[in-house]
Amino acid sequence: MARPAVPLIINGKEEISTATFDVISPYTNQPCWSAAAATPQDAIRAVEAADAAFAAWSQTKPAARRDILLKAADILEERLEQNAEYMRTEMGADHGASQMFVVPLAIRMLRDVAGRITSICGSVPVVEAEGQSAMVFKEAMGVILGIVPWNAPYVFGIRSAACALAAGNTTILKTSELTPRCYWAIGRAFADAGLPAGCLNILSCRPQDAPEVVNAMIEHPAVRKINFTGSTAVGRKIARACGQSLKPCLMELGGKNSSIVCADADLKTAVQGVLAGAFLNSGQICMATDRILVHSSIAAAFIDALKSALAAGAEASSLPPTLVNTASKTRVEALISNALAGGAHFISGSADINLPADSGVRMAPAVLGGVREEMALWQKEAFASVAACMIFDNEDEAIRLANGSGYGLSASVFTEDLRKGLAIAKRLQSGAVHINSMTIHDEPVLPHGGVKNSGWGRFNAAEGLNEFLVTKSVTWMD
């Protein structure tokens, strides 16, 4: 029996538009369901609904907003298995990444931001003039547009929508066309928790319609801020449109993340951290480990340990991990082929993997050595279960190699000397550095975001909430 199409959610109502598009599951490379295709007119209606709901929601008492967000978290937890199944079906995530990592993390993020709502407050500075006083208020901004990707949909949807709602804003999520049902599930949970109609609107659209749909919302005067999570290339386009409309934007973009394995690193810890960072969620995480930098004195031992760990993992798995679609696999295979043609070699993996015809979109994990700085595999975000390894002789060289990228999202350092690890962390141009753990680390209490081409602004924690508040100064004569 055919599955029903994934609807839009506009002003609290689910809508199936006359136009739909197929959602392809990488498990089968066949349609798993269809989704409603929003038009620019639908987008305008969503903005108008959010604008109409803003006055009441922004004046809702903090405790009432908190309770609704906590109820939504409870509902998402009750539906955890089903929501994780949506993620597996739409983007090919495995059980561990979907049910044990992404969905639970999203629920923890929602509860964390809900708990911060009642702490939003301004200040009472002492001004210069005698007989005059002042207050500084923190206020909601208005309608927030969130543009969110496919690879960790519940995390991205929650941090975009919940931070905006917690601060008293109303919002629209423009979903990825690859994971619309995951984002619908978020909207459904908030509605069932009692969020008033219009406060959260969910829009999906065909890829070819996205520029027109998104620009219609960015240009609408009611939209006060945009947050975007996705590739640097698309982020440039969004930022350009925001600049043209004089709209502030929060950008969480791509990464080309390095793990530095120092001479005194614990090999077992380093190998575990590097492999988890490179291959979790098939490497389809912006914080994934793309680059492995190993000190020359331990390179041979590290590579042997890496090969052993990968061989053990391959024996335990019947099929390689999935990638989100064939276009992604083709792009990554080209990066690997070009590197091999330039003199690189497989430390682990192979270009010749025979898979069953009905196995979907799959690619075996690979680690390449002999990579040079000018190679595209070293410079471009792979977004797949592939990493490149390079050997260094001293810490200055490692730091130069790690910083030699336009990106700056996450990094890790493996060393038994914490002072050394902290000293290296201070010199790395990165939004986050993790000592003796993988580059992938996102949790509610830690601000998340990058520098350079990895974007600006922060999600999570107090910094994330402040992104969705505006500061107003008020003075008066006593």
C-alpha cells in the first residue's frame, strides 16, 4: 500500500499541495514516499502565519513556553523509535547513528534550551548623568527562518526551531528535500505539545524551486533573521541574499576537520577516536574527521593499529555503510580516483568493491595515505566514510597543515600531555577542539559553530539563545 505524502505544516494545519516530489531512500535507491512541494506563495503564507502568531507568543510567559517545549521533548522521546526509522529510511543512517545518537541528542538539546527560557533577562547599568536611569532589555526578534539540511535532521531542526521559540520568536523551517518526514515529525511533536498555530511552520519543496521559495521568505519584511546549516557553497548564496535584504544570519557551514596524533598519544585512544570521527553516520557529519595528521615517530605503529581496527570492523559488518544518494557517491569516488592518480594509496579500503545489485547506495570506508596538500581530497569536504592521512615531524608543521584550509569547524588532538594539548588547541583556527576524543562532539551545553569558511554565530547553550534575542536600551529621567 502506498504511503501518504509528507505534508507541509502552515498555521497549524497539515497541507498536501497539488505538486509533490519523490523522496528516495538510499537503502533501495527507490522512492520511499512523496512530499508536498511548497511554492513561493506557500512560503509567503507561512511567513504571514508566523508573523500573525508572533505578538501573542512573544508575550507568553517564560514558564508557559518552557512547559510546551518540555512536552514536545517528551513526545519526541515517546516516538523515538519511529522517528529514528524515518531517518534511516530517508537518509540511510544506521541504527546506532539514528536511534542512539541523533534523535536522543535532539531531545536533550530541546530540554536544555527549555530550561534556559526562564533565565532570559536584561541588565540595569548605571549611566553617567545624574537623575537618569536605564535598563537593557532582551527581546524576541520576530519571525525566524531556519534552513536545515538532511544529515542529522532532528538535531538541526530542534536547535533551529527550539532556540527561536524559546526566545519568544516564531519560525519557519525550510526542510531538506531528502528528509522531509523527519522535519514533519518535529512539527507534529510541537503541535501535539500545544504550541499555538503559526508559531512553527514546516516547508518542503523541490530542489529546483528552493532558490525562489527561500528568497521569497528572506525578502519578506516580517522575517527578521535567518539561520542556515549546510554547505559553504550554498551558505554563500544565502548570506548574499541576506546581505541584500539587510537581514542578520547565523551560518553553520562545512568543515575539513583534522585529528592531530602526537608522538606521545595513546594509540588505542587515538585510533578509536579517529575512526569514530571519520566514519560515524557514514562520515556525513560536518564535524567528521577528514584529515589524520600523525607524528612520524609513531606513524608506522599507528597505521598498523588503524588497519587492524578497520579489518575487525569489516568482519563484523555484512555490508558497507550507506551514502545519502548516488550523486554523493560519484563525487567522493572522483575525489579518491584523483588522489590515487596523483600518487596516493589506500591504507585501508579499495576501489574495487563488489556489492549486490539491490544493496542501495553504499560505499566502503577508506583511509588514504601519500596524500599531498594540493589534492582535492585534502582540501575539499568529502562528506563520506573516507579520510586522508599525512605524516608530520613537529607540532608547528601539524598546526600549519590543520590550519591550511578555508574551513574551521572542529579539530581533535591526541596526546598524554594536557598542557601540550591545550597549547595546540589555542593555536588551531577552529570553533572547537577536542583533546583525546573525536572531532564529532555536539552537546547542549557547548556552543557550536565555526570560523573562516565554516561560518559564524553559535547554536546551543546561552550563546545559542542570545542569537535569537535583540538588545534594547531604555533610559528615563528619575
